[in-house]
Amino acid sequence: MNTILKWPGSKVRVMTELSAHLPAGARLVEPFAGSCAVMMNTDYPEYLVADINPDLINMYRQIKEHTRPFIVVAMALFSQNTTEESYYRVRKEFNENASMPLLERAAHFLYLNRHGYRGVCRYNLKGEFNIPFGHYAKPYYPLYEIEMFAEKAQRATFICAGYQETLGMVKAGDVVYCDPPYHGTFTEYHTGGFNEDDQHSLACYLMGISEHNPVILSNSDTLFTRSIYRAFDITKIIVARSVGVAAGKGKCASEIIAKRGPANERLGGISYSAESKTRAERYIEKYNLKHG
């Protein structure tokens, strides 16, 4: 199923391959929400969906809790702002109106995503959304996707949090899926960025969690990612690309799906406890001692 947002790197096109690596569980935990393609194309009893981007999480919450008002407000934005000039007016209001109600801000976010360049989500150091106009003949208004998301979202909890906080909430029976900013590609998704130290830190956390819960991760296929996930089972896949350097090289790129879990592979056996968190922290301490 397609998603509400246009999203570079969306997992919609690779769900057939990815689904084969996602085991059953009581809840799917996603620290990097993105377009929620995995949530919308799986069938877990519950979901914990997190992201560091407050605008993204606000939109998901508004759709879940105020579906019809959101549809009306967003539809009006789409129908009344169809030119390049109106796009920049909407973007300016989104960036400068600090008192904008959360429902309206969520609708503005959807408008900017669907009218901006290729669905890229980027903020400058001031926290301002700065994607240029996309020059689409008629941007798609995702009414069906909004309605389907609102229904599925009743099983989900949405939180604005970094991956460390989110992974600290993993419990017995959970399956963890991570789709972080990819190594070697655009990583200025929000004001903080995501560098190689962040990539390595995430790998350390996931290593500790995988002692008790199944962990699945997607990333670029590079020597660096293969190194930090060398203790995981790695599968290479080829995916289409429409943004960035890879888009100029045949519009395809290789990715990895890395998977690791408890030796017995039983869900619900042992919870993610303080012991496993300590193990993850030990990996991080070793890395910090080595690299300063």
C-alpha cells in the first residue's frame, strides 16, 4: 500500500523482500518512522512509531485523533494554493507562525511534502523547512491513504523521540525495525544530521537489543555498514532511486537488510531488561575508548 507522504527511500517498493525478514511479534518498534510504509504494509497487533521530527509525528497524531478535520483543512490547502507563489507563501507561514494550531500545522506539512521537490524533507539550522517548489502539474491529494492510515493508526503509539529513547522502550515480544538515514547519502533530515558516529552508536544499541529481541535494519550497502553490522545476517537487495547521487547511476542502488535475534529466536521469552541495555552501553563505551 502507498503512503500519505512522498518519501525518498520509502520501503513500499521493497516490502516483498523486507517482509521475508520480519518475524511475527506482539509489537513492531520503529525508531525512524519516515513515511510509515512498514507499518502500513504489515499486520502487527501493535506499533510503537517514533521519529525525531516533531512535524512528522504531529501529522500522524492529528490524522489518528482528528481524521475528518484534518482531511478538510488539508484539502482546502491543496485546492486554494496551486501556484509556485502560493507554495512559498504556505512555506513562509509554516516556518514563521509559531502560534499555528497543531491541526493546521499538520495539514501544512502534508501540503509542503506533496508540493515540494520530490518529497524531500529538509530543515536548515534555524529549524526552517527549506525545500523548493516541485513544479508538479497536479499534486496528488492522498485521501484514500489518509483514511487507511487513520484506521491502522488506532493500533499505534506515536512519539517524538530519538532512537536511544525509543529503543529503551523495547520490551518482551517486540520486533525492532530500523530505517535510519542511510550511510553515504543525504542525512540532514533534521537540524541535527546523522553522521558515522551516530551510525556506529545505533549499531551498538541494536547489537545489545538483539540478544533478546529480533532486530532488522535497512541501510546503504557500503564497507562501513557491512563492518558495523558484521555480527548480523546480511542480505543485499537492489532498489530504485529517484533522489541523490545514486539516481544518476542507472537510478538503482544496492542496500542491505541486516538481521539478528536471540539464539533461540523465540519472541516473548526474555524481556529487554537493564542487563541488555547495559550490554549495549558497553559496546558504545568500547567504541568511544577506541575512537576518542
